[in-house]
Amino acid sequence: MDWHKQSIRMGTAVILLAVLLRLFGTGTIHALGTALSDPAVGSFLIYLETGRVVRPVPVAEPEEPEPTPGQALPVFSGSESGLVYVRGTGPETVDVAAMLETELDLDLTGAEPTVLILHTHTTECYTRNGEAYTESGSYRTLDPDHNMVSVGRELARLLEEHGIGVVHLETVHDHPDYNAAYALARQSIQAALEEYPSIKLVLDLHRDAASDGKGGQFDSSAQVNGQESAQLMLLVSTDHGTWAENMNLGVKLTALLERTHPGITRGILTRASLYNQDLGVSALLVEVGAAGNTRQEALIAVEALAEALLTLSQGADGA
């Protein structure tokens, strides 16, 4: 044993003990406890007793969990006004560039339903393309698996899949009396808004109909993620005091759709009417394709529509 080294350690220990007694005498017990809890002091004491050098193991500081970022809302610029084509018989002038830069407040999140989907012209349907259904009129059927109800079901499913609460009305409004459709749909909307005051957006899904000039039905065409899709067209009524709020949403929705899927829209059509868009919440009529499209193409278009709505909604789980 190296007596010289041991003597040095013993002497150092005596000095340290004297210092500690002095600390006790002055009442600095808290300081002593703090000093003894220091890993470096503990290592030094072990060295004095045994001669072994002990390196304290560093203790990793607990990492603060990184905050989950909220969904970044899209930013629009007036320079994108070329993405949005507005036409129709509405008397109001629409400054698309200015509306693109106007703030949009669309928060569809929450525990209660925030979206109402319905079909004023419920029986509208598409070219058969191998699908079997019984017609109730030209390109119309009461079969909910083939008419607009089936399209609404898909949109509701996609929104609900990402946390948006949806009320989907499958009520038939246009049969047997087609002319009473909007009046009956208005009653349905009002009843739903009364039952679910949390609803902030009403979407009335239709399909368009027009001749292709060759004796057939117009077939709109677009591409969504490499798949054949129908086009989408929005209709905004202007014969009421809140039309601008609906147009603001329509302009941004159209611009976003064109950003992500160029050619997916046929623009925005205005009409000097109501179309039940005057009931105090945001409302849009959406033409999902035309009679010449297939139902499958309409369902693909609805995927793009759901994606855009989720992106515009504050805090929604993006598609």
C-alpha cells in the first residue's frame, strides 16, 4: 500500500470534515445538502475513501415534447384570379382578386355536426355504364345506391373520416313533384338547422344536364390523381344579403381545387335567386359532373371536393 498517498487522502478528509463542521455551525444545512447531492462531490468522497476515480454518469434532461403544429391554412393571392371563372345572371359584380385576399372563417371542427349535405334534386343520376337501376325519369332514379344520395354518402364518409361531423339527408325532394323540390328542401334544411345549430356549412349536391350537341348528354372530364373524374361547378345565388360570404367561400374553394387538380372545375355560376342559400349559414350548390358522366367519375370528383374542404377548414385533419 502506498502510505504516502493514503496520508494525503486522510489529511484532505480531515480538512473537509472541519469545513463541514464549520458549515453546520453557521446553520447552512441547506447548502450542505445541496453540495452532498452534487455527483462531483460524491465522486470526490469515494476517491478519498478508496482511491478510485469515479466519473458521474450524466443524466439526460427530459425532452420537452414538441408542440403539434396546427394545420397551415392556404394563403391566396389576387394574382390567382385566373383560376376562378365566374359567369351567370347574378346582377352582382364579383371582384375575384379581392375576394381571394379576403379572410375566410371556416372552422368545421367540433364535437357536434358542422356540415349538412342534402340533395334538392335527389333522383338525379348518371349514365349507366354497366350499373343497373330503374329509371323514374330520364337520367333519374329513386334508387339511393345510384342517384345523388350515393354521391352524398361518399362525401360524408370522406369528411367524417377526417373528423368533420356531417348530417346527410337522404330525403327525396323532387319526386313525385319536381317543381316542389326547392320548397321541400328548404323545409328539410330549416329542420336540420334547428336540430343541429352547430351546422356551419350546407352543401346541396346535384348533377348537371346538358346536350353534347350530338344527341347525347354532356360528359365533363378531368383528372384526379391519375383517375378519370367528372368536373365540379359551384352555383352561388345572389338574391339575398349574405351572398358575398358564400361567394368568398366559393372563390377560394374553386381556386384551391384548380391548384391541386387543374381543370377539375367549370367555374362558378351565379343566379339572381335564392336556392336556399339565404338561411344564415354558409351554403353552396355543387354540380358534381353531368348526366353524361358515370357515377364512378362523380365519386372521384367528390374526393377532390372533400380534400379541398378539409384544407380550407381550420384545424381539420387534412386529407
